[in-house]
Amino acid sequence: MLSEQFLSYAQYLVLGFNFFAILLLLWGAVLSAKDFFYFSFDKQLNKQAKIKKNTEVKKMLGGYILLSLEIIISAGIIESIIKPTLKDIFQLAALVGIRTIISYFLNEELGAIHPSENEE
């Protein structure tokens, strides 16, 4: 009885994590789009300043993407714990592998934007 109730709550927790990750990703996209359009149409900024601002927007969006991916991985881990079927474990392994590759290359790209900032 208690076990079934716990599993029910854990499934809601997983659903909540996934929903939060989607909201976080959408929030980052909205903020990035807002900043992008604001800086793109700012007449007072020269071309170099616009490029710098757009790079900052790109880094901000990358951060939101990475955080969303980590939350989704956390939800997947919880889900594989509450219902550990072989199929679910393989799906989780595939998701973690794909997200790790995406995270690696996204981190590399963000680090290549301003390598001197990462050395601080």
C-alpha cells in the first residue's frame, strides 16, 4: 500500500521535473529572443557591440539549455529507480548518452566564444 502510494508520488515528481525543464527552456528562449531583438534594433550600438551582445545572448541561452538537460536527466534517473524495467534502463542510458554529447559540444561552443572568461 505504502509502496504504491510512494510510486504514485514519485511519478508526479518526475512529471513535475519534466514540466519544469520545459518551462525553463521556454523561459530561456523567450529571454534570449527578447534580448536579441532589443540589441539588434538598438541604433546606439555599433556593429562590434551588437556582436558582443548577441554572443552574450547565445551564452545565456546555452546555459538555459544545459540546465534543462540536467533536470531532464534527473527526472529520468528517478523514473528508472521507481520502475526499473530493462527497457526503461536502456532508454535512460540512451538519453544520458545523447544529452552528454549535446552538453559536451554545447559547453565546447560556449567556451570557445570567450575562452579568456573561462580561465578566471
